[in-house]
Amino acid sequence: MSKVLSELMAARGTLLADGATGTNLFNMGLQSGDAPELWNTDEPDKIRALYKGAVDAGSDLFLANTFGGNASRLKLHDAQDRVRELNRAGVELAREVADKADRTIAVCGSVGPTGDIMEPVGSLSHADAVEMFHEQADALKEGGADALWLETISAPEEFRAAAEAFSKVDLPWCGTMSFDTAGRTMMGVTSADLAQLVEDLPNPPLAFGANCGTGASDILRTVLGFAAQGTERPIISKGNAGIPKYVDGHIHYDGTPELMGRYAVLARDAGASIVGGCCGTMPDHLRAMRAALDNTPRGERPTLDQIAAEIGPFSSASDGTGESEAPKRRSRRRRA
């Protein structure tokens, strides 16, 4: 089993992860509706540039361009028979970039949701989900990933299926859910629920946390929710760079590098050991986050009032647990 990620965490304390994949690739010419994973073979230089942007900005780890690389998602593009090829290619390109760096960089194989709803609500069985996740995880390992990285999950059943699949592959893994519905995931999971879920797994993740969601303020509140459970497992925070707005027909995130730098420090102080960005997070944001983490002394755990004052208002009155109320400020609601 690779120990690169755990050794980096032990040596550096707080790790800086990468930023957005989709936002950066759209800026390189990816069209809405296209499968980013196809670029692993069709546009390898652009994928190398994506990875190099994170490394040059100071990231300690980055995720391979394999988020939608399972058979169910690739079937939408008639590429369900290319799971192994596309996932291996994505990680092999990542290895090229990481291994040329002047410091140790962890390469993580991104694993997103299947896109199907699991039984009993939907039609996807546990066994089929495990099979899909295992196929992808095996290819990511073959390509040279140091770890697997499950992200943007909403349903506990899917999280458990991925964990079971990952137990068949001798690699450490990390897992995050997206808390985008008034502090809960789309399927109703709270920060407290996820903190308990990971401890109940036979094959628990090396680190767990949240990604995407509804902005930097909300994800910080979720991180506080994880920490409040008393977990000793490292926490992940990968928040969006502000709020999305349409500018000249394109989605633009309004979070400045300065705001994301402050977010990174608050995430660390709230209890996160791995801090990164999600939608809208570009290399300029990562550079500001790197500088802020390196140059700002560790502080006290932030309060909700402090988060709202420094980062912006929350999108809902509570974090979904009924235990934490946000400051009474005008809120903005948006879709992730």
C-alpha cells in the first residue's frame, strides 16, 4: 500500500490540495456536455497543463482527471468499454507531472458518483455499484495513483459501496460528500452522519470531509460540524471559489484569490488537515491559499459569526443538524 499521502500529512501537517477540474478545462476549450475523461487520450497536453497548474501553484496533492470515469457515467458518451484505458491514461499523465516536480506530490485518482440512484429508491444494486467502483479503482491503481479519492457523494449507500470496492484494491483512500442542501447532502446526510459513517466502515478512509456544496462559508460550517464530533481522523475541505454568476454566457465564480486565502486559513483553524478548492478555483486562488497557509499562524477555531463576517453569509439558517444556527444575516441561496 502506498504511504505517500500519509507521509506527507505527517511531515507537513496541513496539506494544500488542488482546485477545480471542470472550470479549468472549460477555459481550455472543453464544451458543455463533453466528457472530460476523453481528453486523457484526446488532449493529453491540456491535461498535463491542468495538473502542472496545481503543482506550480504549490499543491501538495492533486486529483487525476477521472471523476466521471465509471462505466455508468461513460456510457452517456458511448465509452463504457474504455474505463480502464481512460482512467489509466489520466493517472499516467498525472504521474508524469508529479514525478518531475522538485518535491513529493501525491497523485490521487478521483472517483465521482455513478450518476444512478441506488436501491431501494433507485435501480442500482449494491453489488453493481461495487463492481463499477472496483473496475475504476483497479485501473487507477494500474496507472500509478498513490491514493483513491471519492468525492461529491450524496448517498450513504453509494459511499459504502465505494468503500467496499476500494477494499479490494491495495491503496489508501479519502472520501468526501457534497453538503449542498441546507447543510445536508441531497440525500439528507449531515456532517455528524458522515463522521459516524466513516468510523463504521470495515475499510475506513485515511481522511474524510466535504467538497463543492454552496460556497466557502457553508463548507467551513460543515468542517466545524465534523470537528464537533470529536473525530481524530483527518478532515478534508475543498470549497468552491465563491458564488457562480453568468458573465457573457459563461459561469464565473466570484471568489477572489484573497478570499480563498482567508478561507484556507479558516478551514485549517476549523480542523481541516487537507484544504483545497472545488468549482471556480484556479491556480491564482491556489497560490493565494498556499501563501496564506504558509504565512499565517494557526489561530483559534473560528466562530460562525467570524466566518460570516470574513467570508460571507451562509446559504441556510443551520447546518442541518439543528445544533448550529448561523448569524442572522441576509443569506444567498444558490445551486452548486
